[in-house]
Amino acid sequence: RRMKCKLKRIFTLLIVFIWLLVLLSYFQAPKVQKNTILASSTLDETSYISKTKLSESEDPYHRHKFNQQISDELDSDRPIPDTRPPQCLEESYDKRVSSTSIIITFHNEARSALLRTIKSVLDRTPPRLLMEIILVDDFSANEKDGALLKDLPKIVLMRNDKREGLIRSRLKGVSVAKSSILTFLDSHCEVNVGWIEPLLAKVEQDPLAIASPVIDIIKTDTLEYKASSNYLKGGFDWNMHFIWEPLLEKEMKEQKADSTHPISTPVIAGGVFAVQKQWFNQLGQYDSLLEIWGAENFEISFKTWMCGGSLKIIPCSRVGHIFRKSHPYEFPLGNGHTYLMNVRRVAEVWMDRYKRIFYRARGGNMNEPLPRIKERRLIRERLKCRPFDWYLMEVYPELRVPNVDELAYGEIKQIYKGQSYCLSESKTSKVLAVKCIPKDKKMQWVMSVTGMIQNEKDKCLYASKKRKRISLKDCDNSDFNQHWKFMIRERLRHQATNLCIERKSDGSLLLARCENFSPQQKWSFTTKFLF
Ligand code: LR7
Ligand code: MN
């Protein structure tokens, strides 16, 4: 009996021991990876990011123009909200679509942001669709920003031995890409669930299409991931700045009926898109003499449409992008000069006589020679591309094409204590300064070279010498009370009285003595021509 008792005790001990072993091995086991391709990485993320962490007194926006503090604290594989329209979840894509080479160029990117971009791709791209991630380090100050990432799965790392800018860096990536489909990404993105399938499906089924996702917003200050509107497309103003355009009413209806439907866009934002390599090559890739940043999105957009292709925004594909208020890096030849030369190269090849509208808006030296521009024109001939006229009529009919006798047009806007006020015709046919509504018809004005300021209903801004109120009258060029002059420091002067338009706090407008620095007298047009 004693024997039996002893055996029982040994037996219990043994069970406890086994239990302990099981528990121990559970805690020691490596955490299960979400995506099997990540398992082979040897990167120590914490030390990678902490090597470039902010010093105590440093402004978190100083280096990257977004909140680096918060970026560094976020998990590299943080969850983000699925921002696709619900209808997208019912879509299915051909299982046979080809894989893609993803090209990411970067120059002095925040390590945490770059890593999150790559991890989001590895986490949310089916391995069979991901051939490789080509990282092109555009001569970042710290070589290790890129070098330490080279052991992550599927990475192909390249580095420039001098600063090339994003355009030549992307071309360098393209030159080694193994897949037949290229996908470009900025270095501070987070791709969302299901992002790649609809992009690849689109360019596979329509090889002359370029497919862009909806670009969601990762906020500058909080890095919160937010859905952006499903009802926008890309466009430009005559200063050749990229803008987001609301959809036309009939396009809106189409989207509301089927929220998975690709949206035709006159221009792509430029950073995130998929394209067949063969089509990209046929189109002459990018102009390799575009420097640093800018205008390559216009080049690829204009020629894609004009040479027989199309640009689509795919609402079921979502990619977040950190938006910043200014460039976080230097332009060796200056930001303004670089952008001007880039746009000129594109305008001289693709925009025909419409390039003059840009030149009138931009001013500056338009005579600096553009090397090797002839080669770029040959592409247009070889592909027998359509004229820019056609593009404006068929692809971007909502873009207003100004006349040569216009001095300025668009909204007449004043920014006062952070609030924007625009001149607008009121219900009782008066003019008031009210909160701006972009593209609102009542707020659109055209100023002619003779100084008349006219609205869409052919009424002109008027003031009488006696009553100092601003009102509207039928336009009459011989009425001197309808003549205005745009003065330095952006004041609008009434020619008959030499007084300036001033906004009162109730929104009414009066003529007052012109003051050099009165913010209530400062007005700007959306687009203003210099000659
Ligand atoms: O000299 C440089 N070398 C680089 O490698 C300058 C930049 N870069 C890299 C940079 O690290 C980044 O990864 O190039 C990428 C794009 O540069 P950004 O992020 O400064 O550009 P952006 O987001 O301000 O601007 C948009 O327009 C550009 C015009 O040249 C490019 O097309 C960007 O890709 C494009 N970004 C997007 O379309 C994302 C959506 C934003 C919008 C609208
Ligand atoms: Mn960017």
C-alpha cells in the first residue's frame, strides 16, 4: 500500500513536470508571424529605428516634415482600417494574374516610415503576386538606412553614388525589374488589404491602362490613417500644379451606382501606380532629364492618354500616403527653378500652343535651352499621338482654357485669421465676401486686360464715386466705374476713385483708402497672368 502511495506521488510530480515543460516551451516559442515571408528576416527593428531617433530637444517635424516622434513609436505592422467601399469585398480577381516588381525610391526617408511601407507590402501582398521590392536609395546621407533592410524578404537594394532625383532613380529600378508589371510606391506609404489585386487585374485586362489606387491620407501630425473621398480625380491648374478635382455629375452617378467602377482621371498624382512594363517602355518611360521632383506625373499622364492609353483610379485599391506641407529635402538647383525646367520639358513636348498659358501664369525666363528635347518629341511622332487639343476636349473638358485677353480668373480670395473669404454674388444680386466653396459658380470671376471683373452671369464689379459700396452691374466697358487695377501687395483698386476694396466683418464690401498692409484689402485670384 505504501508502494502504491509512492507511485501515485511520483506520477503526480511527473504530470506537473510535463505541464511545466509545455508552459515553458510555449513562452519561449517565437511569436507566430502573420505572413510566412516575413519569418526569414533577421532585422532588429527596434535598433534600426532607434539609431536615428529624435534628440530630446529636437522638433519632431524638423527632419521629415511630419511627426517623426509618432512615426517612430508606431508598430511597423500596425493595423489600419479597411477603407474600401463594401462592394469591393464581393469582387473576385483572376487567380492567374502575373506578379509585379515594386519600385520604391527614397532620399533621407524616416526609417520608421520606410520600414512601415515595406512591411505593409510584405504583409498585404499575396506572395505569388510579389516578385520583388526594388529599393533605390537616392544617395541618402546615411547609407545604412537602406543597407540594413537588404535582408528583408524579396528586397533588391540599389544605391545611387550621387543624388539623381526620383525620376532617374525610378528608371534605375525599372532597368532591373524582373516582372512584366511595374508598380511604383512612395517611401512613406502603407498599402491596404487587397490593394494589389485590382491594380494588376486592370493592367492585365487592359494593357494600355495605368492603374492608380485611391490615395488615403496618413495625417502629418498624428499619422492616423484616414479614408479619402471616393469621388475625386486628378487635374491641374495653369500654374501646372496638381489638384484634386471633384467628379462630374454623370461620373458621380456612375460611382454611386457601382462603387467598384474605375474612375477615369486626366492626371495621376504620380507616386503610386501599376503599369505594364512593355507599355511603359513604348511610351518612352520617363524623360530622364527631369530633375529631383515634379512634372513626371504630367508627362506620363499626357502621353498615356494622347497616345492611345488611359488612366484609371481603382476605388477597390487603397494606399495610404503621408502628406506633408513642404519638401523635406534640398533641391540642389532650387525648388522653383527645377520645377519650372521640368514642367517646360513636358510642356514643350506635349502641350502644343497651350504651353503659353502656363508661361503667362508662371513668368520667369522661358528661354533657357532644354537639352535633348528633340528625342522626346520623336516619341510623339513614332506613336502618332493625338494633339493636346484632343486631350483637353475629351479627357479634361472641365479645365477652363483662358483667353489671351484675360488677366486673371477664378476665385477672388482673402485669407483672414485662417479663414478664407471669397467674393460671391448673393441671392439679391449683391456682392459679398463669404466662406469660399471651391468651384462654386457664384464665386468665379474673370478680370480682363482692360480691368473689368466679370462673373459667369456677365455682371461686373461696380462702385460709384458717391456710395462707396461695391455692387454688380451689366458689364459695360465704357463705364469707368467698372474698371479695376490689380496693385502690388494684391490690392484691388477702383480706377475712378483710387480707393481699394475692403472687406467688413459683416461680409459687405466697401471702397476705402488703399493701405499697404491691410489684410482686409488683400485679394488673390486663383490664376493670375503676368502678361
Ligand atoms: O531627390 C529625390 N529622390 C527621391 O528618391 C526626391 C524624392 N525621392 C523619393 C522620395 O523619398 C519619395 O519616396 O521620391 C518619392 C516621392 O517624393 P515625395 O514624397 O517628396 O513626393 P510627393 O509625395 O510630395 O509628390 C507627388 O508628386 C511627385 C512629383 O514628382 C511624385 O510623383 C510623387 O511620387 C508624388 N506622390 C504621390 O503621388 C503620392 C500621393 C500624393 C499626392 C497627391
Ligand atoms: Mn510622397
